[in-house]
Amino acid sequence: IRDLVHAARHDRALWETKALAQRRGVSPRTSQREFLDYVGIGPKWVTQRYRVQAAIDALDEERLGAGERGDLTWLALELGYYDLAHFSRDFRSVTGYSPDSYRKNATA
């Protein structure tokens, strides 16, 4: 599981709980149970943090001028979210800011 968590950090194809389970050859429920037993958190928590960290990196690149100011909906879709609302909820739950507020506060 440790190796899988490390692999997921760099492989966006593993940013879904179903993909993590498939990589290990177990059911999603078994994967969830094993993550809770061995890591202390569920696979959803891990994938959510990697997605939000990637969003923070993209927004910080914008701020530094290395990235183009993109549409937040596009960023959400790029990170595997199905809509901006879901992305915004996850982002706020991790950072305490909405993606747009983070973008504005980081540039001020």
C-alpha cells in the first residue's frame, strides 16, 4: 500500500479510488479496508489530497507567471472532478479557501 500511495502521487491515473483498487487487484471495499488498517485513512482521502495539491501547484504557477490563468472549471476537469462544485468543496475542505479566493489571496 505504501508503494501504491507513492505511485499515486505522480500518476494521475491513480487519483480515483477504483483505480487504486484495480492496481492492487482487489475490490474497492477491500482497498478501503486495507487503507484504513495500514495507513489510517481511506483511499479517497489520499486521492483528494493529491488532487488538491495539484490544484494548489497550478494556481501557484499562475501567480508566479509560469502558468496561464485558466478557467477553474477546466482545472477541475483536468484533475478528474466531474464539476466545479465538487472540486470547490474538496479544495475548501483541505485549504479553508475556495479555489477563486486562494487565487486572489495568493496574488495579493
